[in-house]
Amino acid sequence: MKLIKLTAIAAMISACAALVAGCGGGGAAGAALVISKSGKSDNPIIPMPAGHPNRIVYKSFPSSAPDGTILSMDPSGANKLTLTSSPSGARSFIFTSPAVSQNGLQVYFASDWYSTTTDIMTSRIDGMLPTPLIRNSTINLETPRVSWDGTKIAFSGFEERVVTAVIHPSRAFVTSAAIELPEQNANIGLTGGGEWLYSKSGTLGLCNKSCSQCDISEFSELLRFATFYNSAQTEFPVGKTYCVAIDDVNRINISVTAHTYLPPGAGSITFTWQWLQNPHPETFGPITLAGSLNGTTRIGMGYNFINTFNFKKYDIFTADIDGSNVVQHTDDDDPARFPCFSPVASNFIYYTQGILDTAYMEYEFPESSNIYKLDLTTGVKTLVFSGAMDRHCSVSPSGKLIVFSRFNDETEKYDLYLHDLDTGLTSLLIDTGGNDLYPVFSPSGAYVAFQSDLTIDDDIFTVKIDGTGLTNVTNNRIDDRMPAWAP
């Protein structure tokens, strides 16, 4: 997994400096806002450099760029400038996850312009001279961030793997309507010789027909493939479909594909199974998985349902600003993403570390993720704060505040929070009523820009760090995402 710096300079992308008329700012009408009462302020360690253009760079999805393109604009939303574009007649290239240097003059982003994976590329703020900076033939690179002193770049990358995972009932996400927790009572077992299929005591049991045909009175504790131990087999289940009742609402169909009856040896049964009600269609889609039981998997030990997943293994990398000296800092299955630098020093970063769950192999919105600090010199990782489902981060110009997105279990949406590194206190910045993601501080530290789906599509918003002055700065019918303003 060795990264290679490309030294060849790319040809200039033409026609990328056309100025587009701005879409008026204005607040989000009708927004059910909840704002911080903390009155936070921020005094920069590193002030905005002289000559800083003070532009917001972001990803947009106009009809001409279905895979996205990078634009810049004034903080008011005016004077839009397209920084990337696909050549006429070429395939649509991906341009995503932009970043800006501290002086505001250089833009960094991920693109598959030169390969089937996404590389880290850079261009001037005016869109001229886009150049590949860091390339890898097997890893997709993304979310670059530049250190405040301009010497380093941090980014995350993922490689796709196909893995086989065993899903136990606690991870099956078949939920009980009564307690809203992963259902533990769906266990089934097989007697040693394979003559009876049991349901765990306390469930509604099993039915010898498909779930759509089973009445509640037809469920029992077991299915008999032989009347008793070591007797002749009387039921041949191969090719038949049976129903497992999990609770009063949820059912699972199992279709038997093979059955071995070997008294007094070890019988076995294999089957495909299908959730009839899937609480997580956005993760799995329609679910039909393979399962198996044998004579050693007896009542109470539960089933093992097996599936093959596409797993994205995310890790954190850094490099010198010229793309050299690439270092991989994490290397485990727990996904690590979204690095950000502090102005205090360039030898450490903050980032999000999720906990791998077999039900979330794609890892977009992890079931559990927290903000960590990583010392780039020693490799020591420290938990900064924990909120169960935190993502993204940006450090204020004072080095005292982190802005990030946290999942709200009640609304099932992400809100923006501020964490004070001096006091250790975390407070709500704003809850717009939409999913508020990818927050970044302005170079002055007075504002935060972020992405929200508060309106009919994703737009870029800004808000003062005391939670007031919410403004929709892109306010159009195009998805606009991933703003960047400064390191």
C-alpha cells in the first residue's frame, strides 16, 4: 500500500475561469432553529493573511457535472467561479472534498482525473494549473486538509475489500417494536442428529409454511423432521420455506437448501433467509443471506447468518505539502476519516475514528464514532471527546474550539456543536432542523460554513459562532456540499 508522488505536471484545464452570477444570500425561511446560548468568540492565533481572497470553496452538482465539480465564491454567495471541469466529450470525472491553504491561494481536492481511484490534486484559487499531488493505484484518497503553517497535508483514504461477515442476532438489526433494541430472541438451533429445528424459549416459534401463509396459531417451539431421536425421517425440508417469528411484528423466512439427518451423528441444515421488514434499507437494500446450523449448534446458541460485504477500509495519511514523504498513521478495520489541523502546531491532527460494525461495512454514518487527537511524531492516539456519533471537525483560528457534527437520536439528524479544548465543555452551536455536516471555521474565526439539507436540496450555509446570523449562501436547486474556507 505504498503511495507514489506523481512528478509530471498535468496540462492546464481550459475554460475553468468563467464567472457565474451569484445567488442571493438570505436566511433560511421557516427554519426551526435551536442555537447556542454560550456567546462564543474566537481570537485567532494566526490572523487572516494580508491579501487573503476570503473565498469559500465547495463541491456542487450542476446538471453539466453529475459527479460533482469544485466552485469558489465570496462568503455572501456572490462571484461564483468554477475551478474544475471535465473536458468536452470525456467521461464525467469526480471532483470532491476540497480544502484551502491558510493564505487562501491554493485549493486541494480529490479527483479520479488520472486513474480509476481518486487522487489528491491541487490548483490555484482561480482554477488554473490543476496538478496531481499524491496518487495511488489501489486506494481512493479524499478529504485533504492543510496545516496552518503550510508545511503538511493530511487526508484520508480507503481501499475496497470484499469480506465475509458472520451476523449474530445482536447485530441483525431486526428490532423489537416493544423495546427498540436489537432482537435477541430470534435464536434457532438444531438437535444433534438434525431431527428437530428448535426456536429459543420465549419466542413465538416456527411455522412450517412461509410467513405470508402462517397464522399466529400455527407457530410452535420446533419443527419435526423426525418424530423422535433416531427414528425414521418423516419430513424432508429441502426446497421448503419456513417462518421464524421474532416478535409480534417481525418475521424471517428461511428456505432450506440442504439437510442432513445423521442420528446419532451430527446432522446439519443450510438455508437462505430473508428479512421481511428491514429497518436499514439504506445500508443493505433487499436482504437475502445464507445461514447454516449443525448438530453442535443446539438450542439457545443461536443462528449464524453469513453475508459477503463490500468493506471500505478508511485510514489517515499525511504528506509534505509538495506530496512527498507520505505516511500512513492508522491501519485497522475501524474506519478513520476527516482529519483537521490545529493552528497550535502541525505535528498533530484531530480526526474521526468509528467503530466497525458488520452491518455498516460501507461506513458512511457509523453507529459509533468519536473525535481523537493523533500525535504525528509519536503515533500516540488520544480520545478528545466522545458523543457516540460524531463526524467531521475544524479547529478555530485560536486553537481553542473544535466545531463538529453530532447525531441527534431524537430528530435522527446531525447538528453542529462546539467543543472547548480549554474547558472540555461541549455546547450546541446550531440545530437548523436539517442534517448539518462538514462545518469549517472562517479564517477570522467569526463564522462557520457548513452543508445542510434544510431546504429542498443540500446548500452551503454560514452562521456566526454564537449561533446567530444563519444565512443560506447558495440557495439554489443544486446540491452544494463540503465547504472549505481555511485549514
